[in-house]
Amino acid sequence: MILLFTILTFFSTLAGGLFAFRHKDKPGLISGFSAGAVIGVSFFDLLPESLSLGNRYYTPGFITALAALGFFFYMIMDRLTLLHFHYKGIQTNNRGNLGAGSLSVHSFFDGIAIGIAFQTSNSVGIAVAMAVIVHDFSDGLNTVSVVLKNDNLNRRRHAFKWLLADSIAPVLGITSTFFFTLSDAMFAVVLSIFSGFFFYIGASDLLPESQHKYPSMWTTGMTIFGAAVIYAVLKLGAL
């Protein structure tokens, strides 16, 4: 099953980039849905699962503190590496490369999240993979948009090369998890930290972007729908 989701991460990112080439002025609904899905997987899956796995080793307060640590660590990395940075002002090729490269690194860690989640259980892995797959669509879209905006020469060709790199990155991340395993205690720590990562990506990045750049009830509805899809997947997986 993990092989299927590995393939889907590649094509989801690729599809997002191709969508950007054709409809780069209409990403509002996609961003809204992606925000809801990522926030939903943090609240409905990663944090509850980390509390369940870690209840024999840690207090609930420690687990939630780790989630907060993940949130603020990702925030710092976001600032330092310009992940999902909205470039303005002077357009330079270096800015396009930096933005696309940061998104590709981010996609690699998304793949690690999927691999670790599948080590926990298939239901957790499916839920995380679905959220990441939706998010990867946005990553592909953002990668192409950043390069097209900041690369003055051969923009489409350069953007497509970065899109391929971003599409391969989560596949490499998933593959890397075949070479290590984690105990329940360590799983609890990792999942709680990843819940902070996902909450930051959704609440501090995708959600503000979707609401501020594309303010409409449709965008808001897609955010709620994205969270509802993740909740439904989790409930179906528990049956």
C-alpha cells in the first residue's frame, strides 16, 4: 500500500505544478482545501495518535509541549530557509532557486512523515499520506509559481526542472524510512512533533494565504471540506 501512496505523492506534486502552468491565477480553492486537510490531520490524527502511543511513557502535557516545539521549530526553519516565502520586489534567478529548493526539502520531509506514519499503522499512514498528497499538490503549484515569478530566463523550462525535483523529493523521503524503525516511545515523540509541523503549515501558511489572497465563502468552505475529508478517512479507517 505504501508503494501506491509513494507513486501518488509524485503525481500529486507534478499535477500541482502542471495546474500552475495552466491556471496559476486560480489556486484559491486548492489552497483552502489543502489548509483544511493539513490542519485536520494534525488535530484528528497525529496528536491523538501520539498521545495514545506515548501514554505509557509520557504525560499528556509533555506530548502537547512537543507539538508546540514542532510548531515553533518549523516556524524558525520557515523564516530561515524561506519555505513558502511570497517573493516580492526585485525578481532574481537566485530567489526562484532558493524558494523552489526550500519547497523540495520540505517535500522530502513530507515523505518521511508518510513513511513514519505507515510504520505506526496503515490507518495512520493512509490519513497522513492523504493530507500530504493534497499538500504536495500545493507544493508543486507553489514551486512553479515561485520560479516563474523570479526566473528571468528560460522560465518554463527551469520551472519544470524544479517541479520534477519537488515531485521526486517525497518519494526519496518515503524510501529513506525503509532503513530505520522507531519504538512506540519514539514514535509518540516524532508524531507529536510532526503534528506541530502540520499545524504550522496549515494554520500559519496555507490558511492565511488562502483567506487573504482569495477571500470568499467558497475558499472557506473548501477549508472546512478538507478537514472533514480527513476526519471521514480516519473514521472509515477505524472501522
